[in-house]
Amino acid sequence: MKKIIRTDAAPAAIGPYSQGIQVGQLVFVSGQLPIDPATGVFPEDIKAQTAQSLRNVQAVLQAEGADLANVVKTTVFMTDINDFAVVNEVYATFFNENPPARSAVQIVALPKGANIEIEVIAHI
């Protein structure tokens, strides 16, 4: 049985998908763009965009009673792999102990002109 996760503390889905799904002891958080849920806009630079994407991931997890410590796998999509070092710097502040497994890839483009999108799988 799957449970839909929805919260106003993260941006609403911009397509036909859920912010997150809980199945058994797993939580799947859809890719989070760096959209500020309060304003509907996102910051210009990759450092601030990375932090906002991770705050959005955290908000979806918290709606299910979990947090970043529950994350077992992340996937980071970037439009410029040259941003990897900056992304790592910010990422490390959110996952400073026992970081999850991760994939990080460069892609051609992201919705709304974002430079990063982050999705996660968590165990609760």
C-alpha cells in the first residue's frame, strides 16, 4: 500500500507526480527543484539553489515524520558538472554524519531553468 506525501512546506508538484510516496518503510521523495515554497522563485547561484533543494527535500521527509538522517540514497542532477565542488560543499552541511549513497550527474536542462534538482530515498 502506498501513501501519498504532500506538504505546503515544499513546492507543489509542477506536473502529474507526488512530492513523495511512502511504501512500507521506504520514502521516495521526488526531485526537488530549488523553488522557495513561500515565494515560488529560486535563487540565482548554485550554492543557494543547492541549499534550497535540500531544504525542500527535508520538508517532504518531515511531513512523513522523517528527516535527512533517514536518507539512504540521493541522486543529484546538475546542469553543469563544474558546479560539483560547490554542490559538495553545501551538501556536506546537510549530510555531515554518515552521508547516504549518492549519484551525481550532469544533464542538459532542468524545469524552470534551475541548475540543480535532488531526489532521495529514505528508510523510516
